[in-house]
Amino acid sequence: MSSALYLFIALLAMPAAAPAGDENLKQQVEKIAAAYADSFNKQDGAGIAALYAPGGVIVNPTGPHSDIAQVYEGIFKTGFNHNEIAVDEATPLGTDTALATGEYHITGKKQSGEPLDVTGRWTAAYVGQGGSWKIRMLSAFPKAPPPK
């Protein structure tokens, strides 16, 4: 009887196991980020939109938007044509939800030839769908200018 009690106590003291497939969550998010940047660099708004779950939203300085491809078509028309994305961390929230944060750097040129260069932070919520992760909500904001 005491052996069973010790086993029970030992099981309670063990850390909870991560949800299945989360051991490499950051790597999975990095693959999504690479696909995002690749579509951005090809100026493929539909490719970016395909990375989102149905009903997915991007939140940027102009507010929340569910028309992902249209948002990016506008960004491309501004002159942005290159995106680099870094994933700082990814955290599971359950078996089918996760959060991640990182930094982005987008560049391009205005029609006048003046360079465009924005570095910012992003945070995303992901949902598991059909064995893969999809973006449910992405927030992206430029970094504040350094204090004077």
C-alpha cells in the first residue's frame, strides 16, 4: 500500500508533459514565418492569407483587418517588397493553441526612389488545423523611435 502511495506522490510531483508535437513548436513557427516572408518577398498577398485560419485577423497601427490579402496588396503598392522575420519564442497554450513573438524588418522604395525601412515587433496566436498551425491573430507594430 505504501509503495502505491509513493508512486502516486511521485507522479503528482512530475512536471506535466507538453502537448503532443510541441517539442518543436518554435521550429514549426519559424517555418510559418519563413513562408510568410517568402510570400511577402514575392508580393503574394494570397500566399500570406493562406497562412491564416478562417476568420484570421491582422492587427496593425490602422486597426484590425480580416481581409489579409488586401492589406498586403496595399503594403506592396506603398513600395515595400522585402521582409525578414525572426521568431524569439513560441509557447503552447494547449494541444491546439500557441503564442509566439518576434521581430520583423520590412524594406522597399517609394515611387520617388526614397527608401522605406521599418523594424517592428509582432505577436501571433496560432490554432492547430488539419495537423498544421494556422495564424488566428497577428499583431504587428513598428518599434518606437529612440528617445531624443
